[in-house]
Amino acid sequence: QKEVEQNSGPLSVPEGAIASLNCTYSDRGSQSFFWYRQYSGKSPELIMFIYSNGDKEDGRFTAQLNKASQYVSLLIRDSQPSDSATYLCAVEDSGGSNYKLTFGKGTLLTVNP
Amino acid sequence: KAGVTQTPRYLIKTRGQQVTLSCSPISGHRSVSWYQQTPGQGLQFLFEYFSETQRNKGNFPGRFSGRQFSNSRSEMNVSTLELGDSALYLCASSLEADEQYFGPGTRLTVT
């Protein structure tokens, strides 16, 4: 059973701070990693994807991937109250089970004004 | 470009009935994946279709089935509904099942 683990939170940060969200995965062969944001009562929204080791930046968001440690993270700089949501980490299965994403259960982020 | 659409948005059924949910992917996307989301289990993969072929299936009983049409629209069916089937059912479309974009979901309540 392939697993994706996230700290459920809640993670609480003040407005303007950096929020750091972490995710570990069990499938060593995974090549594709995704971060989704889900507001309460809404569907998940894709905000970042990363395929190579290292950092990938997009505006206030930075995704970091370390395949050797099977670890992927999302940094949100200058956090805003509108960033308050559940953040889901998703990992594409490798091998015979590809074309499938395994999701973590999400980290609830609260940004306090 | 229009996003993923799902119908109906809300549905109430009784135990033992069956239900069919529909998903229209983003124009040009040929892959459609279905997920079940519940508070306890999170997002769980049901199945994925590409060009009318099911390429992968999750660990759900045979009561859950799906299909995809030549225009890439997809349907999923749940027969003999159980109380535990109450959930948000999400479909996601992508070019190749990589970057997946979700629809608004269908909220199914089984009473």
C-alpha cells in the first residue's frame, strides 16, 4: 500500500510569515509530485507541481523535492488570510500503478490577521 | 477555457438504489480520473480512463464502475448504495493523468 503522509495540523501562522508544509511518501519510484489547495466546501485546486529534485518557485509558492529522502514540501511566503485552507500533497504512483495519484490527508493551514 | 463540469452537484438517494454521476473534462483532455472524498479517509482513487479505456482502478468494490465516451465525457455508477457511500465524488481531467484539474464535485448523501 503506497502511502503519503502529511501533518494534519492545524498549522497556524501570522499574516506575512512563511508557512512550511511537509509531505513524505513511500513509493521510491515516484517521479511526479503535486500540491493542491482545498478551501472548505470546495474541490481541490492545483497550485504547484514538481518533477525534479530541488526547488521550484511560482510567485509566493516554492515547492521543494528531495527524492533520496522521499520528501516534498511547500513554502508559502508572505502568508495571507486568503491562504487559509487545507493543503493536499499528491504523488503519482510508479510502475504498474501509474496514471494514479495517491493523496495525503492534508494539512489545515490557518493564517491569522 | 471552460473547466471540468460535474452533474448533478447534489444528490440524495436511499440505501439499495443506484446512482450515475457525470463528468465533462476540460476541452482537449483525454484522461478522466474519479476520486471519493470523505472526512475520515480523505481522497481515494476510484479509477482512471483514457480514450475510453480504463487504465487503472483503485481498491473499491465492484459496485463502483465507470466508463468513458468517445468525446472524453465520463460517467461513474454506484449500484446497491450503502450508507458508507455518502461522500464527495470528484472527477479530475488531464492530458495524460499527470497534472489533474478537479471539477466541483457531486455531493452524494445516502439515507
